[in-house]
Amino acid sequence: MLDVAYIAGLLIQALALIIGLCVHESAHALAAWALGDKTARSRGRVSLNPLAHIDPFGTVLLPLIMIVLGGPVFAFAKPVPVYLGNLKNPKRDELIVALAGPASNIVLAVVFAALCRVPAVGSLVMATGSTLPLEFLMSAILVNLSLAFFNLIPLPPLDGSSILVPFLKGRALETYYQIQQYAMPILIIVLYLLPQILRIDIVGVYFNFTVYPLFYQLAAWALG
């Protein structure tokens, strides 16, 4: 039997995720453009159009497979092309470009929380008798916080790995860039194998100290 509530929940989360990914990737592209690299801007990546960022596998197929398998859901958009040689200060600016994505998601989470306090939203809920608008806003807050803090994990190719760049030199820096090609196997190990086999949920513990406390504070303010 078709579970309408479940399907509606998935659609709400999918919409929130697409919005979060578009803003995240656009922020990377915009930061790179401001710092001297026009590559992403010339390829239309400073855009909120989902078609400019969606990766057929990473944004659509992979999350669906993970939902079916019942594990944590991971999604990614097309990487934003950044040529470090075009940046004014490559090491410093690579960090700024990387952190622009998570920062944009945190700001977006606050914006969605603020929208919950707008009287028109409450009026819409009362008029329609549907809580879907509030459910979407709450989901968007959680999704954006999750995107922000997940990407801050210092593991290539996640944005947080760029925090290490200013402190690496020579062979260490070369090794860092080489590790990036093994990103997907590493993420699979962290997201699936460690929790399933060794019962070690590193991401879950990390979220318990970052995403969820902040979400509860924003939710309390939004609905207060």
C-alpha cells in the first residue's frame, strides 16, 4: 500500500537537498570568481538552477540506492572547477573557496528558521490545514546543517580537507592531493562499513555534537 506521508516526506527532503546543494556549489563558484578564478563562473556555476549543479549519479541515483539499502543518505553535486593558479593567494584562497560552501548552508539554515517566524507562513498553515510548509522548513534547516558539517569533515574531497592545505608542504601536500582519488572508497568505509561491521558510527557521533544541538536551538527559536 502506498504510504503517502512517507512519499511526501521523501519529496520534501529531496527538495531541501537540491536547494542546499545548489546554494552550496554556487557559493564555491562565487567565492572562486571573487578571488580571481573565473572558470566556474564561465561554466554557469554561479547559479541557483539545479541543472547547472546536478550530477545524475551523485545527486539522483546514489541517494535513491542508499534509501533502498536503508543506510545513511549521501549525495553530491558536480564538483566546481577551480584552478588554483588563477587565485590571488592559492593556499589561502583555496581554503576560503572550500569554506564558502558550508558557510552558505549554515546561513541558509538560519534563513529557513527565520521564515518559520514569518506570520504569512503561520497563516498559510491555518488556511490550508496542512503542516507541509513547516515540515519543509524544518527539513531544510536540518538538511542544510547536515550538508555544512558533513562537508567540514577533514577528509578529501570534502571541503573540510582544505583546512589542512595551508599547513602542508612538499611531499605532504602531494600525498594529500593523491588521497583525493580514493575519496569514494574512504567515504563508503566511514559511512557504511564502520557502523555496520564494527558498530562505530563516527559521523553519527560527530553530528550529535554539531548538527543536532544547533538544529534543536534553531527549531526552538523558529517555532517559539
